[in-house]
Amino acid sequence: MPIYNRCKIITCLNPYYMIKLKSDDYSIYNEFDYIASDGMGPIILNKIFGRPKSVRLSFDMVGIAGPVFQDILMNNESLYVLGDEPGVAERAIKMFQNNFVGLRVAGYHHGFINDCKEEVIQDILKSGAKVVIIGMGAPAQDIMAIQLREAGFIGTIYTCGGFLHQTQNSIDYYPNWINKLGLRWVYRLFTQKGMFKRLIESYPIFVVSYSRFLIKKQKDIG
């Protein structure tokens, strides 16, 4: 059984999230205990520039999410869900509990919390949850994770991107053959509105900005 004596924060980054950071400032992610790559772009560039090996991993049912829910069940802990539009978290929670019978949810809230962030933080702290998943998009979800730790949360926080939206109607968003062939990005191009435009607009910028960041890191180390 895990011993929760501090707060651990874990995120999965993709190129679209990374280019939203201002002035190529990735320093916020120095605060995280573990960063996985939700996409092949960062992994390829890390390899080119000789950075430590990273893992292609997402918060979804073929990645982190399933083992996280199983661990919560096994250790009789509870979950807090934060993110997306009003109503989405509730529907996603029903889907989780239908597929992980006995999963305890200590609380939930939608992700539009600019006017009530401190109240939500206190609600999470008082809920007794040891695991929090936050799906607010980056960098908002990552900032929230850090602020929650600074407020004294003890447990594990995962940022989950669009996971709540994707699972509100089905626990398995991607067909099995798509997962096996590693074609999730192609599937999203045809199923999510605006994905093609986002891909075209974000990837060239990401390649340039992230390469500049890695080059700067090399110079700092050298």
C-alpha cells in the first residue's frame, strides 16, 4: 500500500500544449515529479538533441488511467475529478464507476474556476481524496496542480488533458485497432473538429521552439 507523505504531480505534455507557453518558458515543468510525452514529437527531438529518454504515455485507458483507477481501488482510496465544462465530470465519473466497480469519488468540479479557485482547492483538501485528476488544458491544469501542492495537498495529482471529455460517453475512446497501430493522432484528425488546423498550426511552431529550448539547455549544461 502506497504511503502518501508528500504530494507528487505528474503530467503528460503534447506539442500543442507546449507551444501555448509564453516566450518558450518551460520552467514551470521543473516543479513536476514526472513528465511523460503525449506524442512522438518531443521524444524524437529529445533523441536528436541527446536529452534523457522519455516515454510516450497519455492519461487514457491504454496509458496511465486504468492502472491509476485500479490502484485507487486496491488501496481503498478515493478520487477527486476536476475539469472540463459543467456536466462533463459527472458523466465521466459514471463511466469510471461502471467500469471500475467500487471506485470511490470524493468530489468533483468543472474546470471553469477562475472566480472560485481557492474554494475548489479547499474542497479538494477537505475531501480526503489521495488522487486528483485535472483536465483543464495546459498550462492551466499544470498551474493548478502546482498550486494545489503548495496549498498542502498530500497524494498524487495527474493532469489529464481531454480525458474527461473523451470518456464521458465511452470508457474506450479509441478503437483497439487504432491503439495497436499507433494511429490515435490520425483517428483524432477525423473525429475531432479543428484537429487538422491545430496540427498544421502547432507542429511547425513546436519543432522550432522546442528545438531552441533544447539547444539552450545544452549550452547551459556545457
